[in-house]
Amino acid sequence: MLWASDGAAVGASEECVLGRVEERFGIAACLTEGRMRRSVARVGPWMDSDRGGLQAGAISVHFDHVMGEALNAIGPPNHWQVTTELAFDIVLPPPWESETLHVSGWVAGRGQRGGFAQAEMVDDRGTLLAVGTTWVQCVPVGSSSEIDESGAVGDPARPSAVTLAAHLGVRMGSDGGDPRAELMEPGLWKNTFGGLHGGVWASLVELVAAEVFADVGLRTTHVHVSYLRSPVLGAPVSAIARPVHLGRSFGVVTVAGTDGTGRLCVTATVTGRRDQH
């Protein structure tokens, strides 16, 4: 890895081309400033929970995109960055009175096979709202035919959606009494390379975990997703939440995400806490 005297990565691009998933999550711009990747995203009602207020999973795509782009900007040519772990913490509980969200991401460590990045999300006034981290694995691109420049199909804005679940097209149900969330049309949420966007997986994970927390008055404060394999797209993918601990002050839920063939694709731990004010 080469660095300029001011700490910027040599050869880093000034502005990334946004995919359809990023556009549908309100990201309006993403560019390199020094050694950081910065984005700005519009806030909309589609980020809300069906119980009112922000659905924490709505910020997953923002973190995944910015940190992935920060690592991609300094990665070797003809390679792309596969997210293997994505985590974020809500620092300031919603509601957030801000028209836009600003995410700054930077590379904290880089090796030949992957790297680690961190990020912060602030509001219009610069108040810290959330922090994120990611690990990626560097994978060679076999051919340009693997790259889908068009991304997902359909209306990129989905202006009629009033909740995150409706925006994603999620159907809620249960599995032996545990909450189950199904992403009915995963093909609409592909990343540039044709797989299900990692941020969308994290959104689905948080959605179903929040169902457990809602019953005991907790709110999501921490999400950690490990990506085991890419799902086979076509049939719905699903996530099932199982409570590990639901106490007076905080709770822990594990989530298993599978594709339509039943293969385990992601596993996650989600923490919920009771508001202190």
C-alpha cells in the first residue's frame, strides 16, 4: 500500500459510482477527502419502524458502503472487497432531528488478503450518532462479465414506502414462536457484483431482532453480522431471531440468515438496551 505525504492513499478515486441499492437507501454522494471516504444520505420515512421512530437497521447500507469504498480505494486492481464482518453501534438514541446523515470511513488496517475499516455517522450539526467497523476479504474479479453496473431493478426511490420493512419488501412471520423475516425479492437488492448487498442482509437481521426487543421494551444498540457465504438468489432469503438473554437493562439475540435452499449464509448477534433517560 502506498501513501502520499498527507496520508491519502495514492491512486484513490475522488468519487465513487453509486449502485442502485445505495441510491434506494438515500445515499446522494460519496467521495474521497484525504484518507477518508465520506458520504451524505437523505433521511426519509422509509427508515422508520412500523412502531414509529427510526429502525436501526436502516443505517446498515450506509456503513457497509462507505467502509467498503474506503478499502476498495486502496485495494489492488482487478479485485473487489467482500464483506466478511459488519458491525455498528447506536451511540445517540433516536429520534434524530436531521435532514441528512453523514458517514466518514477510513482504513484502520490493510493486508494482502483484506483489511479493516472504521466509520462514524453524524447529523447535520456534527453530533455523533453511530459508529461502525468492518472486515473485508480481497477477492480477484474473474471477468468484467461478473460486474452488474445496473444493480437492482425497479424504482430506486420507492417513495411510497413508509417503513423499512415495506421499503425492503419484507414479510414478517414466526418459526416455532421465534420471529422470522423474509426478504421476498432479494434479486432487487443485489450489489455491483450480483450478490445480496451486505448492508441489506444487516438490515434484515436487525429488523427481526427488533421484534424480540419490542416485546420487552428494549431498542437495538449493537449489530454484528458475520457473512459465511453468498445466498442463492431467486427464492426469498430469511432471518430467524432467537433470544439468548432478555434482562432488565439489556438483551442479546442471535440471528441466523438462510437462502432459499436452506443454506446458512449469515450469523449475527444483536444487542438491545433500555433507554437511560
